[in-house]
Amino acid sequence: MSGIVERRRALLGPNVSTFYDDPVHIVRGEGVWLWDASGSRYLDCYNNVPHVGHCNPRVVDAICQQAGRLNTHTRYLHTGILDYTEALVDTFDGDLRTAILTCSGSEANDIALRMAEAMTGKRGIIATDATYHGNTALVSHLSKSNIPEVGFGLGQYLRHVHAPDSYRIDDPDGQRFAAQVREQIDALEEAGIGFAALIVCPLFLNEGFPTQAEGWLKPAAEAVRKAGGLLICDEVQSGFGRSGSHFWAHQKQGVIPDVVTMGKPMGNGHPVAGLVTTPEIMARFRHAFRYFNTFGGNPVSCAAAMAVLRELQDRNLQAHAARIGRLAQERLTELAKKYEVIGDVRQSGMVFGAEFVLDRGTKDPASTYADRVVNAMRNRGILLSKLGRHKNTLKIRPPMPFAEEHLDLLIDTLDAVMAETPVAP
């Protein structure tokens, strides 16, 4: 293993991150399972990229068949991109009827910000202070904890608001969050930059997916519209039925965004991403920017994406996510009765986890403990991660076919690990 790490560092450069203290060398996947080079099997409780399961036969077959027939860019006519776009926009509400396909969520978010500038003539963007939306020169500035040392002065156009935190901040109806958004809108206008857009993940997943009532985001959306800006919902992690209750998490929030971006799970590992918006915004963008993406929307990518969409629909995986999520919350709540270190349990469909604290009274984050648990779970064949402002919340976000027997294995293993892992910082 050390030889691979050293070779990786030499070829890819320093500071390229890996998961776990002892990185995993994965060589094969199937469904919700992964195998390493030594033949050890792992239950994948983390990856949303293989959304309908690792090496899903339907997706693999679609990719192979199309790759054996044709693959080229979209300056030639092909019906695959049109068929997929029609099927995709049918999952949305309102006037969200047009799309651009890209290769990554970063690209999609970058385009969304340019759409906001094209529509408003302004450049000011608001995001939360504990989020992540990608790594282009502009989009990377949205992550306050990871703002690059250099960035062409783009940071001046960004403002941040406090990420929602249902465990520590009392904001049951989203009014407090909306007030912060209005405050930063005013700051951007006063600075002469002007306000163009608010961008959020509607589950606030990187922020720790706080528990929120349906419609929580409505007050902030109303503030954005009143100020003449665009609401951009980044559904890279939260979309395609993962929330269980709705196909898109913004629908759970009771809002219709101006732009919705998507990525990772869209092609089940094949690099396809994109965004959906209104005809008006699309037309303005197309006239303001000469945009072309060589690989975005190519026939193979569209075949993969269509196979994922049909698999989700035919197997009713959204309803499955809702059922497993409810069971996960029940099982984690039982663990919370046993272990004081669990301060809060939360879930939204096939995203669930527990926040670890050193003391339930002070709610001091148990970040080191969370790291110990994640690594101990890896050593017992369960792959998951942690997130949130303090990196003390378990991030359990498995492929959508994750079933009840897999949940049982996950919870039983977590119980055993917590029983033997010291809480002391």
C-alpha cells in the first residue's frame, strides 16, 4: 500500500487527499459492495456516484452499446441528448424546461453563476459559510473553509451567511436564515457589486444536513426574488430521489429555483453533469456567453444518464430511499439512547447520520471521536465519512439500492465500534 501512495504522490503531486488513515485500494464493485486488492469486501455507505449501484448492469450495457455505435460532440445532431433532456425536465416543476449538459458539477455551477450575471448584470453571489460547490476558479471561492490563496480577485464578489444548524440554532421556519441573506444582499448593493444569486444545496448536506420543515427555504427564496436575483439549487448530492420524499430536494423545500445544477449520480460514475433552467434564462445566457463543451452531452454520456433515470423510475428507488431512511433514523435513535456521545440524529431519505458531541449540554463537537469511528468502521469493512462545520457528523450516503439487511449490518457494526472507541478528546 505504501508503494502505491508514494507512486501517487510522485505522479499526481503532493497533498492529494485520500480517505482513512489506511487508504483503501479498491479494485472492483457490485451493487452496494466494494472489494480491495487483497479480496476484502466493504459495504459502501458513502458513495452517491454509483447512484443505482456499482456496475449497474443496465447502465453498463447502455454505455457499451452506445460506445460501440457512436460517440462524438454536440455540434453534430444526435437524438440521445434530446431524448434525455426531455425525460430529465419532465421531473421538474414550473418553467424549468431547458438544459445544458457538462462533464462535472463544478462546470454546471460555474455556468449557473454566469447565468446569474447574464440575467442581472451583476456579480454578487451569496453562499453559506460551510458549503462546497466545486473547484473552478470562481466556484472554489464559494467554499469559505477552502478559499484558494490566489484567485484573480474573485473573492470580492462573494458573501457568506451562517449555515443552518438545527441542533444549535433556533430557526424553525427559515426566517433567521432569510434575514442573513437580506443583510448580505444589502452589503453587495452598498459595495457597488450588486446582487446576482444565492446558491445552496437544498439539503444543506455539506453543512451537516440539518433537520428542516418542508418549505424552510421559502423565506430566503422570496428575499432573493424581491432583490431581483436568481436562486440556484445545487442538487449534485441531494437530487435524483435521494431525499425520499421528492425527486429533487428543492421540491421538499417548497421552492422552484431559477437554475438547478446536478452531477455525480447522474451517470452512475460516467462523467456527466448539467443544469436545468428556464427558456428565458437560457436564451439570455446563450446570447451573453459563447459556451461550448466538447464532451458535455455526448451520446455515451446521455445513454448512461438515461439508463440511470429509467432505473430509478422502474425500480421505484425514491420510495425505497424514503423507507430505508425512516428505518435508519429509528435505528440511530436507539443507538442515541445507549451512547451519550450521540447528540443528534438526522436523515432525509438515503442520507442519514449522527452528530457526535463531547457533552450534550454544551454540544461541544467530538470531531476526533468521529474520526476514530470512521476509521474503525473502515477496518471492519464499512465505508462512510464525516462532514459538517466541525466534521463531527457521520455522513452515511449509500447507493440507492442499499437495503434493510445492509442497514442492519451497518448499525450492528457501528454499535460494536462505538462500544470500544474512547470518547475522550
